[in-house]
Amino acid sequence: MTLQSTKPYLIEILSDQENKVIALTGKWGTGKSHLLQEVKTASEDEAIKKAICVSLFGISDMNQLCLKIIQSAIPTIQSSQATWNKVAATLSGLRKVAVGFNKGFSVLDDLAQLALPAILKDRVLVLDDIERKHEKLSIDEILGFIDEFTELYGARIILILNSDQLSDKDMWEKLREKVIDQEVRLDTSSAEAFDIASRLTPTRYGGAIKHAVETIKLTNIRIVRKVIRAINRILGTRDQLPEAVLGRMIPSTVLLSAIHYKGIEDGPPIEFVLQAGSSKELVERSRKIVAQPVQDEHQAKWKLLVHQLGINSSDEYELLVADYLDTGLLDEDAVDLIVSRYVAESDALNMLRRVHQFREHVIWHHKLSNNDLLVEARTLANDADRIDPYTVTSLHELLCEIPGGDIIGDIMVEKWIAAFAKRSDHGSIDRDFFRRKLHPRIEAEFDALADEVEAKTTLYDACAHIANHHSWGTRQEVAMRGSTVHDHEMTIKSLEVEEFKLFMSAMIDMCVNSATYIKHFGSAMDRFTEACRNICSDPNSGRLAQIIRLLFDDAKLASALTSSIENTA
């Protein structure tokens, strides 16, 4: 039962005096103690309102339990002068009798056990964390304690157990069989868990967090509070972030935090989330953060969860969150840059939200007619130029499954190609690392562009891209592999100072680490070295030859400039 339905039921059970021992069970962190506190506060029964609460965590014997009960009972006893006088008189009398019988009998442990009947008479005692008791404290001792104080002294006992933490199932069955009169199982809903957590840990991002918490089905209040604290720390006190930006950042942060704090049973590893639509470089970095292998048998469920959260891709933000959760250190400057970029790209993020919503409608909203879906698809087709080519391709496939949708899908592809043809940044486009499918017409546009760009890419262009991005694509490989000794000589001699510095540094680095680059760039490093030898052997090269010798000497490659000459001699 949820919190809302469990509360009146628990109140009803407690009102029946015949229920001497009541068990409140449920998963760890789902609000059992919170519920009981609400019931105590709202109750008109003085015994329930002043119930004594004790945790059995780490308790190894009955003496420790008795002392802990007395410690917890003192505030409630002192609030009632009559009760306090009765207990004080009992203690005094017992001590005199005990000492008169045996002077060694005045120790605190013995007095605690002697005083306990006076303290617990007609009282309500709450025993929490029973499953976390020390193994030395036997279940038979607990059963004997419960039986004695309920039968002889009119005490009523409420047992709180974390059912998912029970390692000793026999203990629970014994309690259930021997002493429990009524059992109440609490199944807190995600919405209730968030409502309680957000009251204890307020946040300005409540709406977005609650939606993600409900989607993931988080019910552990402690973990939800940790999730809220993580988001509050990362996003700080930023006001009025666009809905699209919150939709981009909150779901992945909630998911990564829930995974990190182990709040999802059989949930995905962090690596799985970091790989969602990421580039090659981000995937490699994510593997350094989390080495946990992805389990294929769960991938379908994980993919569905990521889809339901509206996580279309991961980038450096998710890596930042994962790093923060792992180390506790937050790069606030990086957060500022990412948030600023997302705000600037909020229009594109909103477009992704619309695409996700359309997919949801097609897959899940069976009450929508085909005509309703086509009307929504036309609005997406009108904005096809704002959608990436891989998403356009997947939408086209989705539309082809709807009667009449193929026409709208074709319009979407045509509009995207027309907008692409007008773009001025064709040269910045690389193929998707994950080889996602492209519509044949878009594929043809990319192939034609690749041929054109590769023909225009110079040796310096390719080298600068590699140096600046620490990565390369097909056109860089083609330019490097196709370079000649003459190309290298002309490039070195024609470059201005800053370009010369970048080119020489990058090429010498490739020579030093040739094993890494040779399979991609072939003999480009050998041609570069030969070009440098030619320049150094030319008496007219002047200071250029001196600089090249210094660079090679600093890289411990000086012998490469003389080897060819010596071999010829």
C-alpha cells in the first residue's frame, strides 16, 4: 500500500488494543519511520503519541537494549511528573533491595533490567532496524522480551523491518509466526517519495526532478534526497532556465545519480548512459570513468528507460556529472559554459523534445488516430532543417509505417537536403562514429560532399585538424596518405610563423609516436622527414634549416636528418 492508503490503515490497527504486536514492513528508505512519526503526531492516544522509539542497529545483548530503551524513554518520562516519580521510586527501592542482597548487584545493567517494567508498563515501544541487530542477539531473546512485556506489563510493540535487507529469512518467519498480530506493508510511490524528499531537501527544479523520479520509479527517500542535493549542487541557484534546457539536463542527472547511489534494481551502468549518442572521444573517456561491462540481456530495458526519460544523447555534461558523483569535485566553470551553450541552443533542444514527443505518440498513444499523427508529423517536416540527418532518417522510417506517412517523410528529407545545400559549414561535417543509418538520398549528399571536401583539404588543413581536435576523419587520412615530399617541402617553406609552429610540432609528434599514426597516415611521417632533410642539405635554406635541426634535436630525432645522406655516401 502507498503512504496515503497505509496511514489510515495503520491508525485503525493501532486503535484496536487487541493488536499488541504490529509489524510495519517495506523496503529500506521508503518512509516507514516517517509514516510512524506522522501517525504519532496525529494520534489522540497519549500512549501512541509518546511512543518510545529504539533502533536495534548493532545491539548485541539484552542489557544494551534495556539501556537504550531507558535512554530513549527519559524525555517522555520527565514530561510526566507522576510517571517520573513512579520510576524514581521503583529504582530507589530496587537498588536498596539489590544492594542489601548483594553489594555487587548495584551495577547499571542490572538496575536497567529491573526498572524496565515500570518504564514500559502500558506504553508503546517501537523497535526499528531489527534486521540490523548484532548476530549475538538471538531472535529467541527478542521473542522472550516481546512476550514478557506485552503479556505481563501491558506494553504494545511496533516492529519496523526493512524487508529487502533481511538476510535471515527464518528470523522474520519466526517473528511473524510467534508474536506478530498484524502486519502492514508499505509500498511508497515515487511521487510520495519525492514529495517527502523535497520537503526535507527543497529545490527550485522540483517539477522536472519529480517527473524523472517517477519515470525511473525511485521510491527510496534517502536516495531521492541525494539526487536533489546533487542537482542543487550542479545547477546552483540559476533562475528561469528554459524548459528545454531543464529537459536536457535534469533527466540524465537524475538517472546518473540514481545509478551511482544504487537506487535502481538491475539498472544500467553509468557507462551505458554516457554512450547514448556520444562521439568516439566521449565514449573512450567514459570507459576510463567506469569500467563496468554492459550486460546485453538488460539492454532493451535500459534503452526503454533512457527513451522514456527523453535522453537523446550524452555529451560532456554527462561526463561532468559522472565525474562529480565519482569524486565529489565539481568544475563550476565547465558547468557555466555548458549551461550557457544549452541556453543558446535551447531552440535545438526544444526541437529534440518535439521529436521525442512525436515518437512517444506513435509508440504509446494508441488513442491518437493516424490522421492525428500525420498532422503532428507535418509540423516537424516544416522544421526539418533544424533536425540532424540521423533523426530525419529515423523519423522517415517511422512515418513509412503510418498509412500516408511516407509522403510526409519524403517531404522531410527533401527539406533537410535543401537546407543542407545552403549551409556554409559543409567542411565541418564528419560521419557519425556509431554508423547510424542515413536515408539513401542524404547518404548520397554526404558522399558527394566527402569527395569535394577531400579534394580541397590541404596537407596543412589536415595536420591542423589533427593537432587541434586530437582526432581525424576520412578526409584527413586521405590528405596525409596522399601527401608527397614536395607537398611537405612547399608547406614548410610557405607557412607563416604561427602556422609553421603548429605544423612542425604536430608532424614531429607524429614522427616520435609513429606506431600510433602509421596505420592511418601511411608513410606521411617518412615524407615529412625526407622533406626536412632536403631543406637542411640545401645551403640556401638559411635559418629555416637551423630551426628544423633544433626541433629534431629536441625531439631526439637528429639522426633522422643525416641517415639518408650517410647512406648515400
